Amino acid sequence: MRCATILSLSLTLISATTAFAQNSPPRNLILFVPDGLRALKVTPETAPAMSALRDKGVNFRNSHSLFPTFTMANASGMASGHYLGDTGVFSNSIYTGHPTPVQNNSPIPFIEHDQVLGDLDEQFNGDYLNEETLLKAARKAGYSTAAIGKVGPTLMFDHTERTGKETITIDDQTGGIDKSGKLLGIPLSDEMKDALAKAGLAVETPGRGDNGKAGDAKTPGTTSANITQQAYMADVASKVVLPMFKARNKPFVLIFWSRDPDGTQHNQGDSLNKVTPGINGPSSLASIKNADDNLAQLRKTLDDLGLAANTNIMISADHGFSTISKESKTSATIKGTYADTPEGFLPLGFLAIDLAKSLDLPLFDPNDKFAAVTDNAYPKAGNAYIGKDKDKPELIIATNGGSDLIYLPTGDKDLAGRTVKALLKQDYISGIFVEDSLGSFPGALPLSSINLSGKAVTPHPAIVVSFRSYSEGCEEPAACQVEIADTVLRQGQGMHGSFGRGDTHNFMAAIGPDFKAGFVDPLPVSNADTGITAAHLLGLKRDAKGSLIGRVMSEATVTGETPTATTDVMRSAPDDQGLVTVLQLQKVGEHKYFNVAGFPGRTVGLDAK
């Protein structure tokens, strides 16, 4: 066992000659990420290209998002092959302990932003992720590399390379400038600028247009998929990058991160203030087809360029999706009046407001120069400092959506206990996880149980809470999950982040010369496995700092072995109401896969029994 552990962690980068020698000729790799695509929504009718790839190649039917089920968290898993306790990307908004200049000096930045990621690298020894990423290792081994798509996760795959000369990076911010005239995104090389011009494509990514409109409490959001922006990115990949890579006559790695269906599902206006049809309306279905069209275009280009036979394609959605509910019977906020919040609905930042009231402590807004948050007001981004002194907060809340992070700067165990008790009184909570060093608490499981305690260099949350979820409007619960969400978005729009199966069941599939054909994989797989398997196929090995790593999905490869899987259930001690955090998981060896967690009856996938 000790030898196996050493081998699994000895990920030392090897030379291009050795990597390429594993396959003759060397393989290419495309990782296609349809952001927010639920596995159960991929059918020949909704997504013909992805459905065909899955059925002709490998169908990873037992797939898993990493929890918390957010984009940047799962991007870190794909990019590094590690779970979040090692990467430190615990959600889309995290506490860093440092002011973030481009976000009003808040220490709780929303990190889907190229400049924010650069700031994070500067704050944490030049590499906030603390693990070598896939594209960085690939280009060092001699591969051509590119990442195209949604801002934030796209850069994650080679975030320390900010010149644009070694890895091609095209995202929402490419070509844009801020108010001071500073470039927002990663610069383009002269080679890329020339190639874009020859292809008749702009050097600045177009905006989202109507697709970026989220609406408000009285105005529905978008009814348009993100067509224009993603058509540009698909054209860049198919008309510029792939032909360029072919001309170089060496193997390549391409990441294509499709903002749809995620972007449209978040903002969709099909269901304002109603949970049905929610994210199963026509706008969301159009966004799934939009991502599917992008994949079809890439595959056609591979065929046209004669690259298909030697290219492995992996598809891995970062997470599933849910419809938002803003309803509660226990929150103190329900009796208040909040701007742009319908009567009786939870406002943005409800968790922070409720905790401050329960603990009888003042509330401050870190996204508004730490101004005090008064009655019938909420923090601008939902994030909060809680304590008697804003300069010495006792609790810090990072608001994210279907789950929130709670930091405890003082490490006060008594305060941790009082916080857990306050959380357990709210009907919108379903699942509590607490840092192991703080002790055990009735109703809560330790953070280590879900791989959130590791070698990360960013601050670790003390408590992570998942919000309640339920099913509404269809026979398959995970296909129409509704969840309480701490977000500025409205009831009826879309969100993710919870521990319900609707959010953990992402779509995964693969096809290519190194994968089996027509194979349905019954074993559990995850986004950390995606990162490890991609590196394995490319012959890359990296020095690992943390031990929370995924596995090679060997059972899906032509020459790999098939391991065995087991199931397990963890239960906390009950609190005085009888509430128990239950975690259902699977294991392949020492590798964990988290199906669902929460209070039975309050989480999709955990019935009341």
C-alpha cells in the first residue's frame, strides 16, 4: 500500500520524448466542458452530438461533480486532478484574507475574472492553486496548448502563464480593457492576431448581449441562448487554433469551456418567481443545444483536418443544475422588507443576516467598504463580516448559491458550536460540515469526510453548509431539482452548489483511440478523475503537494484494468431535533465519490426514510 501511495503521488514531469513515445503517433486531447450540463438532460433530441459521442464512445453514467458544486471549484479539480482541500478553490467566491483591487478591495472576491486570478497568484506565492495544472505540464512537455471559453475556468488550466505566447487563452475578457486602459484578459500573441485577421475574426471577444440580462424581481431574464459569443469561440477553435496546431505538426491539448447551458440556465426568464418550468423551459433547452452545436463544429473540424483518428475527446460538465427557491418558514428575513425582493421571499445574504441575528452580533459588508448592514438591508454581494469589530470579524460568510462558506478567523470552538446550533434551526439548511480541529458537533460531519481538508494555501472554511433541495415537476427527481439558493438571482431561475443529486450528477463521456467503444461505465468517476486521466493519456506526470487526488479511469481505456467499487454511508450524531447529516458515497480503492449529503427528506437523493 505504501508503494502504491508513493507511486500515485510521484507525478514528476517527464520529457516530451517519453510522453510522445507512449503512442505512435502521439495523441491529441480535447477537453470539452459544457458548463452546468445535467447528465439526465442529454438525449438524441436535446443534444444529438453529445448523445452520439456518449453512445459510440464511453458513457460515464455514474459521474460526480466535486462539492461544493461550483464552476471554479470543479475547474480546479479538472485542471489539477486534486480535490478542493488541496486546490483551495472552495467555491466561486472565497475568502482570501487580502483586498482585491478590481472588486472594491473586498477580501471575498468572485474569482471568475482574469485579473482576480492574477491577484490570487501574487498573494499566494505565485500559484494560488498550489498544484501544477494540465496545460502548464503539457506545454512544458512539448504539446501545443490552448484554452478557449468562459472567463475564469478557462484561465485556470494555465493561470500562471499570462503572456499569451506559450498557451493560447481566449475568454470573455480577451481584447477588453478596464477603465484605466489596462488589458482585462490575457494578451494575444502576434501569431494569434495575424491568424484571427486572416480568418476574418475579431481580436476582441463579443459580449453576451441579451443572454447576459438576468432581469430583476419584476422583469424576466433572458430568453436567448449565448449564441453569438460561443459561435465566435467555436470559430476561433475551428478556423484558427486547430489548423494552426495541425500546421505545427506536433500533438496538442485544447480546452473548450462552453458557458452554455450554465449562463442561460442562470439568467433564464421562462419562470419568473415560479419553480416550474424552472430550468427545464425552452431557453434552457436552447442553451443545451447551443453547447451541443459547438461540440459538433469541433468534431467536424477534426474530421476535415484529418485529426479525428488521433484525437481523444473527453466531455466533463463541471456540475449539474437546479431551479432556485427563495422560500423559508424559519428565516428572520421573511418578516422583513428588502429592496428588489418580493414579499415573503429570502433576500440575498439571508444566511449572514440570520446568523448575525441569532448570535446577536453586528453585520458588515466587505463588498461595500465594510459599511454596517442595517435592518431591512442586505450585503451587496451577500458576503459578510460578523462581529463586534469590523476589523476583527468573528465570522466571515462567503455567499455562493446552493451552499455557502463560513470562516472562523479566531478558531473559537465555542462560537463554532453556537453557529452550528443556529444553522440547525433553519429549515433551508440541509447538511453541515465542520473543520475537524474544531471538534465534533451533533448534526454535522467533519470537512475531511468530503475531502475539503488538505494542503491548500488559501484560507480553509471552518463550516460549509448545503441548502435544502426538493423535486418539482417531473418523474426523475434529479432532472427537476429545486434548491434554496443564496443569490441575487430570482425564484424560478437557475443555480447550483448544493449536495443534492441534481447538482452532483454532471454529464461525462469520452471517445477516441484510447477509449473503449460503446462502453457504459458503471464505476463512479469524478472531475478530479478527469484531470488525472487526461494527464495519463498525455503521458504527463507532476509533483503533487497534496494527496487528495483522483484516479485514472482505467476501466474506460482500451488497455486499462477494471477496479471494483464499494458503497458507504456516513452519519453524524443527531442534534436535539433529531437532525442528522447523512453522506452517501462510493469508493474505488481510497478514492471517494460523493453522491448526496444532507438531512434526509431535505436533499434530492436522500428520502425521509
